[in-house]
Amino acid sequence: MRILLVEDEVRMAEMIKRGLEEYDFEVLVAFDGEMGKKMALSMMPDLIIMDLILPKINGLDLCKEIKATMPELPIIMLTALGTTDDKVEGFDAGANDYLVKPFDFRELHVRIRALLQRNSQNTSQMGYVLRIADLEMNVQTKVVKRADQIIDLTPKEFRLLEYFLRNQSRVLSRAEIGEKVWDTTFDTGTNFIDVYINYLRKKIDRNFSVPLIHTKSGMGFILTDQ
């Protein structure tokens, strides 16, 4: 199993790397957030361990950016910041687990093993494919089809549709979509979310007999085939 460690303190990185290698993991090391992002996208690790305070791109932003592209990739925050608020921020950014320094290597190993096992089971069960009616999305290959017709989506349209698919038959408010898909607080003075919803509708609903994206007046939007 390949682990990417993003840690700017060289001595700490070397210590963690040696400890993980004793458990037979292959360990790649990045010393800043920018390097970590490049290595995560190019080297396809099985799991990432990252500090919260990093140069160039901090751990919270790095976690969000990686999860936007590879939502199934397990991420452990490993940091000296251990307050409840710090942990909430880490989990809100998409981290799967949070461990405070100093830590016991045995505990880190147990958490890594649990996440890798869970991710393997989820991957097997999901097959990376999300479906509703005759629409399907492969989150690994980034291929979207409806009635076996390939639909070309921009990265933001893809993420928007993925969020709809993971929350089928649930009304999603504009505020929730803005926060979860755009990582921003929704500004009621703009209509960019409505614009993207319309873009997406044109691609997945137009020319098909059953519309999937519906507007709930005053509440938001819902993906359903009912």
C-alpha cells in the first residue's frame, strides 16, 4: 500500500516515514501543500496523511482540493492542533480521521488499516458507479452516461451532479449546494448556482423523456426519477 505523507517538518517526516515503512507501507513524502497536491494527483496513493499547518497550501485547503477530485481517497489529519474546533474544521474539510501529535504509532497503524479496509469495501460495493434511472456516473473514470449516451461535463458540473447523485430524493437548498460543491457561503445576491443547475439540466435532461432534476419552489432542487 502506498501512503503519501505531507509534512513540512523534515525530522518529523523522516520519523513517520521510517515508522510506517516498518509496517511495510511504501511512503512518499511532500514537504508543502503544493507538492502534496501534485503528488496526490499524479502518484495515486492509497491513503494520505497530512499536517494541518503547511506552507503554500494549508492542510484544510489541500484536503478540500484533493477530495474534490478524489472523494474516495482516505485522508488522515495528523497535527498538533487538537481542540474540538480544530477537529471539526478538519472533518468539515473532508478528512476521514484526525490524530493529534504526539501519537502512538500503533494507534496510527490501526487507524490506517481501518480506513484502507473500509475504503476497499466501499470501492467493491460501489464499483465507483452512481446511478439513478438510466443515468450513471463513474467517479473513478469520470464518465457520465444517460441511456448509454456519453455526456460531457465540466469539472464543476461533474461535482454538482455527483453531489446530487449522492443525495438522491433529498431537497438540496442553494446554501447547501454552495457550501458543499463550491466550498463557499451562498450569496443571495447572485444566481450562479441556478445558472449551473440550468447548464446541467440541458445536458442530462434535455432530449430525454423523464427529467431528473426538479425545482422545489422556495426550497431548492431535488434529483429524482419520480
